[in-house]
Amino acid sequence: MKTAQFWNLPNILTLLRIAAVPAMVVLLWEDPSKWELAVSFVVFVSAMITDIIDGWLARKWNIESKVGAFLDPMADKLMVTTVLIMLIPLDLIPAWLVALLLCRELAVTGLRSIASQEGLVIKASSLGKIKTAYQSSAIGFLLWYEITLGINPLRSGLILLYIAAFFSVLSAAEYFGRFFRQAT
């Protein structure tokens, strides 16, 4: 791929999301202050917004690429999995829930890789997109540290994460079903 094709605004936004992952580790490392949590909230929400924008721009400007199609979901998975893992020692979410969500991501990513090698395409499902919306919203709430307008963000975030886990399992079953229908 030529440099001019790779260096475009959608890919740069994706790379910025990847570059923000180590910053999230530092911000959430061992008993973060309210300031660090607030900054991590802004970084995470910004990352999720740029995820929407980069895909929209790539389609609008007709500059979708295989590299972008690979890097975009990888950037999201790196950001989300990193934050989920970092929230465990802060006692904001149970480890088993994070394990369930991460196992689903690994299983679906592996399945899509196998499908690709077999010449099959398993596109993102609406259930997977619903899972992502709930999961991202949950993480945003978990990173927001103050009760605002009478809403407890930690409780709300955990409820949203349980809903995301439900859609996570449901969408994984859908992906596997689609794979086996296509493969036979």
C-alpha cells in the first residue's frame, strides 16, 4: 500500500486511538485520582467518537482500505479491553465479567479470521453493534466518578455492562451460527 493511501484522516484517527491505549493504562494505574479518572473519561469518550467519525469519513470519501478495515476494530478492541482490565483492580467491575467479555472478543475475532481464510465474510452484526454501544456506554459511566443529577454512574455502568454481556453472548452465538451456515 502506498504511503498516500495509508495516511488519510480516518487512518490517522484510528492510529490516535491506538496511541491513546498506553495513556489509559497510566491514567488508570493504581488508585487513580478524580482528575485521572476525569481525563480517562474524556480520552475514552473521544476515542469512541473518533471510531464513529473515522468509519463515516472513510465511507464518505471512498477511501476504505484493507489496512483501515483491520486497524479500526483492532483499535477499538485494544481500548476497550485495556480499560476493562484496568478497572478490575479498582474494584469497579468483577473479573469474571471481564473474562466473559474478553473470551467473546477472542472467539469472534478468531472465528472471523478462520472464515476469512476460508473465503467467507462474516460482517458485523446488529447484535454486535448493540453490544458495543452498551459496552462503551458502560465504560463511560464507570470512568465517570461523581454522582451527577442523582445518577450513580458506577451502578449505572455495571448495569449497562451486564446488558452488554447479554448481547455479547447472544451476538457470539449469532456469529458462530452464521459461520456454520456459510461453511456447510
